[in-house]
Amino acid sequence: MPDPRRSLISGNWKMNLNHFEAIQAVQKLHWLLPKDVYDSVDVSVHAPFTDIRSVQTIIQGDSMEFLLGAQHCHQDDSGAFTGEVSPAFLAKLDVKMVIVGHSERRMVFGEDDAVVNAKVRSILKHSMTPILCVGETLAEREAGETEIRVLSQVSAGLEGVKAEQAASMVIAYEPVWAIGTGRTATAADAQAVCSAIRSAVTARFDAATGSSIRIQYGGSVKAGTTEELMACADVDGALVGGASLDPDEFAQIVRLAAS
């Protein structure tokens, strides 16, 4: 039976690129990628909130194949939450995917597992796809607690999620010690953790859900590391940070994932 999973390469621009720069980046990326690349790879771009409307307009106006993504949202639809972004607002902008539980949101802004889970369920409620980020710190890794930490985040993130919802989700394994450091987990390490995540999803739901859910690797992904990572049986794509700001580098990552 053919593998139903398609590769997903996601570009997380973080707090970079104003809306003029974002338009230029999307246009150049579109120009660099051949049409047939989308036969096997989905590409999502996750711009800052102030850029999303501009990026949406250019994607739709030029019939680009990109999936519009967001980096963050609040768990509630409305309320007295100054500065926050409602998932309902994102859905109205035709956002398809939302990153949730990124290590920077957890560590810098103090989002715990309960908050992350509330956001996952809210994103699903608005018919968008959560990219649920999980990962261990360097101290946890050195203590041999990688699997315990990662699977506890997976379990908490999927609380209250139905099997059919989970099957459409994305889980991104992003070791905290590799974010922005230039260090990347070896392909063997990435495969081991992603395999453990898939097994945990299968045990929680069923084999079909475990087979369908897409699992990305994130953590200083570059073109030079993509081919080896994408050869791993349980790595279905990449959550790309700094390298996604360079359309040439990001396009090369996408092309390698499609090859």
C-alpha cells in the first residue's frame, strides 16, 4: 500500500521580514521552484502576523502553490488579550497551518503543555492544521531524557484531540539545543525520535492515525543536511528557521525534499 504521507517543508520566518520583504521573498521562492516539485512536496510559509494579509494576497493573486501559515495564535477566539492574535482572525485570512508550542514560545514566553494543548484544539476547531512542536533541552538530552520529555509533550499536546483530527496534524521534532545554534541532530537521532513519536501516536489512537500523521524535523535545517534527514523513514519534512529567510537556500531544501 503506498505511503499516504506527503513531505511538508515549512519556512518559519520568526520576527523577520516586513510585509514588503515578505512579498519579495515569496515571489522569488515561487520563481525558483519548478511546478513539478509540488507533486510530492507541500510548502508552507509562516510569516509574521503583520505580513500575512500581504502574503495571502500574492499567493492567491498569482495562484501560487504555497500553503499560508502563521507562527502563533491565542487559544481564545476573542477577549481582553492585548496584542494577541485570535485563531478566528487567522482562519478568515485563509491561513492553513499554525505553528504551536515552538520552543521559543515555551521557553521565552512560558507557554506550558496546557496552553499548547488549548491552542492545538482551537486551531483544529477553526479547520486549520496545527504544527505541534516538541523537543528536549540540552540538559535533558545529556541526562538521557529525550524520549521521556518529547513523548510527554506529544501526549499533552494531543489531549482531547480525536483520531481523525490527529491524522491531519503535523508534529515537529525540534531539539531545543539545535535551535539557532548551527547544531543539527544526526539523521539517526532524528529518525529514532520521530519513530518514537509515530509509535506513541499509533498507541494512543490506531495504526492508520500513526501512519497518516506527518512528522517534521526542525533545528538548524540547511540544504546540506536535508537529503540525509529526508531519507529517514519517519521524517516527513522539515520546519526550517533561518535558512528559510534565503529564498535560494529554502528552494534548494524544497527541491532536495522532492527528489
